[in-house]
Amino acid sequence: MCRHLAFLGTEEPLGALLVEPEHGLFRQSWAPRRQRHGTVNADGFGVGWYAEGDAVPARYRRAGPIWGDQSFADLARVVRTTALLAAVRDATVAGADGEAAAAPFAAGPWLFSHNGAVPGWPGSLAPLVQTLPAVELLSLEARCDSALVWALVLHRLQGGDGESQALADTVLEVAEAAPGSRLNLLLTNGETITATAWGDTLWYLTEPGRRTVVASEPYDDDPHWQEVPDRTLLTASRTEVLLTPLKDMNDDMASAPSKEPRT
């Protein structure tokens, strides 16, 4: 379900990262090589990127397949960035909310994507809805599982949690509420990338000082791509990548002092 990619590095055109690679996200929309669930990612796409001097990213999203959008092909040729997050979508529920359901979701400096699915949606996550204030529920962009997962992450971020804790807590909470969920989450603030591998493939490529890429699958056959083990949290900057088993995160949370509940 879906393919996504985040990039930090020296300035590149969008197309050099998404369209030009032999097995880039553009091609993954109809011919992914390592996707475990679904075969065609044609239910929408999106890219968010950061411009110099502006901490709030721009977004371009559409409800149709990326290969059918000539405007994007032109935009990708000329727009350059040092950080982006992009995704192509295979919808859990066909036709759900169109463009609004296409990643990346955004708030403040953050861009977010969810590769996966939540079994029993929406009923399985009904108990978690009660943890969100009404104004946040009313602000949901779309009525899909990914939008609610993003709301849960954002609630934690805005409550003061760091990116790593927000993703780890959300994955563990959703997985407990809906066993069998696939929760590969991808988050960037333009300076760091945080991701989880939980039920589908995740890879990274790093060349310190030049680029760090985190993606559902490699966009070329560079032998330096590394696969992230399942049930792992990844944190990356422009110079390093750190992998932490999510089980260890869970153990740390269990031993930490309890927090006051958010309101």
C-alpha cells in the first residue's frame, strides 16, 4: 500500500530524485520492485519540499496517477530543493477523499506519509479517537486511516514530544488497537527524517555531506542501499542514520515516569 521517499542533501531538482532514477517513485507508481501489498500505486500522489529561507514546506498533490500529470513533469524539471517528502498512493478504500487523502500531510514545519493499512478501519481505531480534542478531529483533511494516524502523531508533536517519540508511541498504540496493522511512517521537518519500518519494506542510502535518502525501496541499484529491519525506528540527519528496535523504545517507555494525560 503506497510507496514513499524522503530526502535531505545538496540542492537537487525534484525530477532528479523522483522521475529520472530508473526505479524512482515515478516508476514505482506502476512497477514497484519490493512492494509486499498491492501492485499499482495510482490513487493519487504528492510531493512536499522546502525552499531556502522558509521553514514551511510547499506541497503539490493530485488524486490521479503521477504518470498522468504533465504539470508535475514540468514542475519537477525546474523546482530544486535540499529536502523533500513524496509519495504515490494505493488507497485502502478506493476513492476516499481524492487529493485530500494523498500524502504528504502537513502542519507547520512537518511533512508526513503513511505506507500501510489499518485492519478493521474505522472501527478498530475508534477508541483512539477519544484521545484527540474535537477541534483536531474536525480538522482532519480526509476520512482515511492515514489521516487519522497523522492526527495522532501531530497531537503528540504539538504536545511537546520529539519526532522519534511521537512516531514510536503512535505505531505501538495503533498496533495494539488494530493488530496486523502495517505502519511504515515517514516524517521530516526539512532538517531530519524520522521513519518506522512496521510491516513493509524500508531502505536508506547515505552519503555524508551529499545526501540522505529514506525510501520504501531503492530507486536504483547502488550497492550502498541498506534495508531497515522490520519493527525499527530510523532517525536520520544530513550526516548520519540511527536505527533503534521499536521493542527497545517500548521498554524505555515502560520504565519511564508516567506523563500527565494531554487535554
